[in-house]
Amino acid sequence: MKYMDINGLKKPLSVLVYGTATPIIFRATKENASDNEKKEAYELLDNVFAAGINVFDCAAHYGEEVLGEWMEKRQNRDDCIVITKCAHPNKWRSRVTSFDILADVHDSLKKLKTDYIDIYMLHRDNTETPVEIIVDTLNQLYHEGKIKVFGGSNWTCQRIEAANEYALKHNLIPFRISSPNFGLAEQIADPWKDDAKWGNGCVTISGPENEPSRKWYVRHDMPVIAYSSLAHGFFSGAFQSREPEKALLVLDGPGITGYFCDNNLERLRRCEELAEEKGCTVAQIALAWLFRQPLKVFALTSPTTQEQLMQSIEALDISLTPAESKWLDLK
């Protein structure tokens, strides 16, 4: 495993972040979850932790209860970096407000069975809410000791910059991390744009049109926790580039809406070619590509088997030349 530091945290972070939005975790979260379902979830987290991954990503909608129970049972809270999120919209309103941020943090702390959150993130943004209100509220939680580092998931670099300019001007703690979509596949549409439960407002820095955003992250040395870096299974190896019809059967709705297009099929074909040449999997090539980018990047992954877990870790050591990286991205 490889690790990096983030300003504001004393512990180094594994560059692979474990996302708890998995079927195994969801099953263990049910009110009527069986002992076997809970045991399966705890064993999954045991394996992830034993492999060297110490960063766990959850949210009010997923993972908090199970992660909290597991940390309590294993007595390893101080060895883990916990990421959770607040202010996700619902079908009635956006919820990017001071009230909702403060309410959500107390729910999260209770579910996680902890008195602090290492990384606290706004799950979505609402540009009608002034950044001053958000920064002031997050600084309040920071000074109360409830959160250590904060940032935005699905925030544009322009909004982050505005928030940090305000923080600098008023001697406040700034946003120190961001979690947009980032990966080899370009995101052609908001994956959840038609989903009443998850809402929209996703932000991506993938694809040729978002190169200015990527340069902003490099220029500001802002760490990125890249979600959907394998494009919702597009690079899972479950179908091949010559099987677009099968792709439509394998991918879920967000995978089709967000990533199914000719350019991404060509990227997949090139991953297949390079994977055969290097003796690895398509998913490993796509993950290796991510870590060869000039950004300070952490990859959000959710393997559920020991084989998938080890393949993700092995991808960190796969060598890609600058020419290969450009070729994979159709450059």
C-alpha cells in the first residue's frame, strides 16, 4: 500500500479509499439484518484494513452504521481515517444550509460511534448558498473538535476557490480536499440526473473539456478523492469493447447515463490491448492511469472479494509511460 499526507491530519492516508456503498454493507445496514449479514460486512472491512487501506468513505445514506459498529468492535477508531458527508439534497429541497450541516454532523457522529470525523464533506453544492455561510459553519465544527478537515464533494473548483478566498481573508480554515468524479472515462452526463433519490449536481473533472479544472487542482495542490474512477463498472472487465450490447445489460442506470459512448468504448479497447500486453486486468490499467496523472489523487474503490482487493493494490505498481497514458485517453 502507498500513503500520502493531507494538511490537517496527523495520520498518513492510504491512496486507496474504501467506499462503503456496497451490497454487502447495505445488507448489514438493514434493521432486520441477520447475524451472518453483519458478520460478512465486518469480515469485509477486516480484509480491507488488513490489506493496508485505512481510509473509509461513507455518508448519511450509506455505511455509517456498519462502519461505526465495526470500529467499536475492533477498537481501531484512531487507526482509521473516516470520511463522511452532509447536506445531501432530498426531493423537497437542496439542504446546503448551516442548519442541515449542523444537524447532519450530529447524526453521523452518533451512527459512527465517534466524537470526531477526520474528513467532512458537503455531498453536493447549491450555488445559491453563499460560501461565507458554509465556511463559517464548518469552521464552527472544526473549533468544536467535531471535524478535522473539510471539503466538498461535487464542488466546482470555482466555488472551492471562492470559499478559500473568503477563509484566507478572514483567517479561517479553508477547504483542504475535494471529491469530484475523476477517471479515464469521460462523464458524458450526470449519472444520477433522473434519480429522485440521489438527485443531480454531480461534478466531474474527467474528459478533455475539464483540463482547466485539473490544472487548477495541480496549481493549488488540492488533494482529490476520485469517485467512480472505474466509471460504474465500465472498466470492470465484465464486458469487452466489442460488446456494446452486453454493456447495456451489464451496466447499471448511472453507468449507462454517465459513461456509455463511443469514445469510452475506444478507451476500453485500448485498456484491453494494454492489459493483454502487460499481463494484468482492464480495471488495473484504468486504475494505474489514474495514479499516473499529475494531481494528488486518492482513488475511491469498493472491491468486495479478496481477489478484487489485491488487484486494486497491485495496480499501484503497474508502470505506464507518459505516452501510454496519453494514448489511453485518446490523445
